[in-house]
Amino acid sequence: MRRLPTRFKPTSGFSHFVHIFLVVLLPVLIFVLVRINFAQLAVVLIVLSKWRMFAVRPRHWLANIRANAVDMIVGVSTIIFMTQTSSQLLQIIWAVAYALWLLLIKPGTTLLSVSIQGLIAEVYGLIAIYTAWAAAPTLGLVVGVWVVCASCARHFFTSFDEPHTRFLSDFWGYFGAALAWILGHWLIFYGPIAQPALILLVLSFGMMTLYYLDHTDRLSVTLRRQFIFIMLAVIVVVLVFSDWGDKVI
């Protein structure tokens, strides 16, 4: 099992409190900017918070963007969720959730932590895309889904000794894009979740769990069959019992 790189951050003393303050300050500033209708500036703030991506030679920028894609997906998605509601309480809850991401979830380096990061980012990203741009051209939805799926899959597989990380992440991105293209012509919502997002998230959770359990030698034949059956059952129920007359074309 490959040892994940150590992240050097202050863990005690005055520097530790300064670090926590700066981390918490970002969700606070985002909340304020959204409240005063400067959501675009909040997105710029998310990008500026990742300034270290560009503090190297340009040939390393693409690799750094890929490495930080999951964090930016969660940040931008949080802004979208906050702008989609006028409730100050809900906006505060989203800001607190983002602070918890930055303080507790994002710093994790264990296999389980990195797996959870990838899953959360995919949940946030897919729901945010269809929440904000459901009426956008299908091509735009396809590109957005492809970026989210490929980025989250890459983040997940890079924490394992997986020799086919690039192929698997690209395949998942292409699969998500294809599904977004097909179902984008009959876009059905279950509450705040669009049908393509729901199917992709069910498959993601099932396959990521199977992969994780298999990698940690905890996957039995019975458990594998149960997960596959549940995934197929959920997808069949979603497709068969959907009201295809209630659609956005």
C-alpha cells in the first residue's frame, strides 16, 4: 500500500490558531459576498485561495489544477447552493458545512478520508450543475458532468496503488458525460436531484465502496453480490417508475 504524502501544517501554538482563523475566514467571506449579491466575486475568492497552484512554473499548472480540482468543486458548489436559496439560515448552514470540509475532511490523507473526499465532491458537483444550469444547453451539462466525474475519480484512485488511474478516471468521466447527454433530453428531477446525477451517484457510491473493500481485503462474494443487486435495483426503479412526461427538453 502506497504511503500518502504528508501535508505540513501547523498543529499547535499561535501558528495553529492563525491557520484555523484563515481557513474559517474563507467561508465567512463567501457568506458575506453571497448575501450582498456578489456571488461572482465569491467564486474569484475561491480561485485566489488556491494561488499556490500557480506559484510554480507554468508546466506544473495543469497538474496542480487536477490535484486541487476536488476542493474547488466543493467550494464553487457551495456558492451555488447558497445562491439558490434566499434563506439566511440555509446559507449559514452551507457556510458551516464548507468550513467543516476545510477543517476536518479536506486535510485527511488516509485511504478512507480521500475516498470520502472524492464522493462528497462528486455529490456536490453533480447536484450543483443541475441545480444552477438545468436549462443550459445539453453540451454545457455534458462538459460539466465530465469534469466533475473525471476529477473526482482521479482523486479517488490516486490514493491507491492503481496502475490504471488515468484510464479509469477518464472512462468514468466519459460515462458520466454520455449519460448526461442521453438523459439531458428527458431531464427529470426528484426534489433537488436530477435523474442523471442520481444514477451517477448511486453507481459511484457502490463501485467506490466495492473497490475500497476489495483493496483492503474486506470484500466477500456475498457482499459484492449485495452491492451489485442494490445498485441495479435502484437504477431499475428510477428508470421504470419515472414520469417521462414530466421532462425538460
